[in-house]
Amino acid sequence: MHLNEIQMRDPFVLCDRNTATYYLYGTTDKDPWKARGVGFEAYTSSNLVEWEGPQTIFTPSPGFWATHNFWAPECHEYRGRYYLFASFKAEGKRRGTQILASDSPLGPFEAISEGPVTPRSWECLDGTLHIDGAGQPWMVFCHEWVQVNDGEVCALPLSADLKRAIGEPRLLFRASEAGWTAKLPRRDGSSLIDARVTDGPFLYRGDGGDLFMLWSSKGEGGYAMGYAKSESGSLEGPWVQRSQPLITADGGHGMIFKTLDGQLMLTYHAPNNTPHERPVFIPIVERDGELACR
């Protein structure tokens, strides 16, 4: 298969250098918005052009807490195992990020805790893993605009086994801090049009030690993706938003990885409407402490 044949939102690539294999994950349900959640699928490749799959890596077991919105799985290798960070929702329950684990990057993945790790009273999504300089694991995630109006990106310290939070969430920044984000009508029943979206955070440590965070939102031209940079070089920030987004052509929710030959690559989905979304790969460069698409 080729990328134009793969319907996928929120693509995420794990590059396994030991086997010279790329693993491609993402939101793969045909109707991820309203239909009951089916699961997650993954694809493999040796060259980022020709892909094999799909292979089912997760299906909900009987009694699994979530029923809908199976979104944005990210696969992270950590302490010899593979961990899937993914968002889920059910009627009467808040959306949240659940962590699943497997001994293989192709699963099967199983939940390692009961329910989401994100706060149960919050509407949350798009958790990603970050390991700080002291080896402490964190989940960086979005506190959704549908609940707080001005969407937030927060960080939650995790236990060493990734099964639970071991502290309170910390606010890193709000969507309105980026000048490229567009305003939307609030979801609280008011007539105010001042809500802003945070979506799809991903942290990348540059070769020079700089810490960057990709994230997506609604821009003036549709779905868009920009980035922020930590002035301290650590998760605590402060996070300074770049004035212009990286991607403006109705695409976003991306991540950065290095190819087998060392090329820095950005992947995201475009366009943003179902069922036409496809994974996109473009080279990206780090230059003078900044990121730029080639």
C-alpha cells in the first residue's frame, strides 16, 4: 500500500533501527466521530513509501470502559516494552488518555490501568510521553477547549511503570498565547466567540538540546499546526509560541522522527475531513534553534 491508500488521522511513526522497520500508527476507524470504536491498526515499511498492513494492534476487551472516539494512538518504547497512549470516550464519561502496553510494537496492546490516566473530571485528549532530564516520565496532554474554552496544554507526572499519575496537572500554556489560532463559538451555550483549540502535542528534543513542542489548532485557513519552544530547555518552560504555524494547508496533528538514514521528518494528516485524511511525510530541519519545513 501507499500513503494515498491509507485513511488515517493523527499519524505517529516509530522507527526501529534494530530491524530497519518503520511502524505507522494513527486513528484508523472509518468513522472516528460518531460510530462505535473498533480499535487501532498499524502499518510497517522499510522505506516510508511502500507499506504492509493493516495489522490490528488493539481491540477493546469485554468491559473496556470506552465505546467511542478511539483517537490518536502513539507508540513509545520505554524500559523494554511498548506503550500506546490513546484517547477514548464513553457516554456519561469524560474523554481521556488511556495507556496500554505490549511486548511488541504490533501488539496486542492491553490497558495497564482502569480507565484513563488523565483527570476523570476533565475533558482531555492526545496524551504523549515525555521523559525529563532526571528520568521522570510525564504525560503531556490537552485539557479540551470544549470544557475550558481556551484550550490548555498540561503536563502530568507519571509513576515509573506508567500506570498512574503521581501528582497534579501543571498548566504549560493556553491556545490563545499563539497569535495564529482562530476563535470558535464556545460550547457552553453562550453566544461568545472566543474559544480556541489545543490539539496533538508532541515534544522533540533538538540536537542542540532545545526542547520544542508541536501542537495543532484551528487557524484562519482551517486546521493548522505550529510549535512552541521552551526557554529553559525543560518541560516547565516558559513556552514561547512562534508567530506563524508550520502547516496551514488544512493539516495537522503531527510528530517528528528521524529516518533510518538520519533525516529529520515531519508527519501529519491532511486534509482534515473524514474520510479523505491521509498521512503526509515532509522533511523538516532544525536551524539556529528553530524548526522549518523544507
